[in-house]
Amino acid sequence: MARWDSPLFTVPWDDAKPSCDALWDAVIGSDAEGGKKLVRPNQATVLKKVSGEDYLYELDRYTQTILNRILDWTKDHPGEGGGEVIIGEDNEDLVVELPANPVGLPALQRLRRQFISLNRQSAVPVKGIRGSFVGYLNDSFQAA
């Protein structure tokens, strides 16, 4: 129903009088509707809310803080795979579950860049950045 050929009208070449009114109503809209076809709001037509001026700064800062905690944990536990890194601020206990294979800095930074590029347009409220990034890391580690 969202394709260019919907509604599809088949007009045979030997049809003496095609249904032009039905075609016009389907493409443009009927006079009863005010002559305009109604467009339903969707992701392409709805404006996103304006992000705060410091949203990218906060996104960068929170994700870097979490990576630093993971790197500190890996320095304290050299050669160990797996483990849980507790990231707790503001009465929220978030846990990053590291995979069995040790994760290096390039892989962590790649995941951080991916998360930032996905959320560059203020998809996550500033208060939920930490939880969302921890969930993103856990999901990425489980998939690998």
C-alpha cells in the first residue's frame, strides 16, 4: 500500500472511455476532501524535536566515561575475558557484561562511534544516554 503503483489502475488500450475521475481522485484527491490528498504523518514528514545545545557534548562525555571505566577494569584484570563492569551514577546501577574474549580499545571505540552516529539527532534523552549505551554495548557483545 505504500508503493508508487498503489492504487494500480489498468487501462486497456482499446478502452474508449477510461475512468479518469477515479484516477484523478486517487492521485490528487476528490472535491469532497477539499481537492487535496491527505498525507498521513510519518517519519519523513514529522519534525524531530530540537536537541539541546549541549546534546552532542553530553553524548560524547557519557560514552567516553563508560569506555574509560571498561578500560580501567581491563587494566586491573589483564588477560581475563568476561566479567562485569559496574557503572553506577545517580542511583542507577548499570552493568556492562564483557564477552569471554578480551575486547580491545579499537573495538570499543568503533562501538562508541556507531552509537554516537545512531543517536546524533537526539534519539535518546540526555538522562537515558548511559543506560542506552550500556544496553547497546551488552547487545553488541552478545551478538559477537
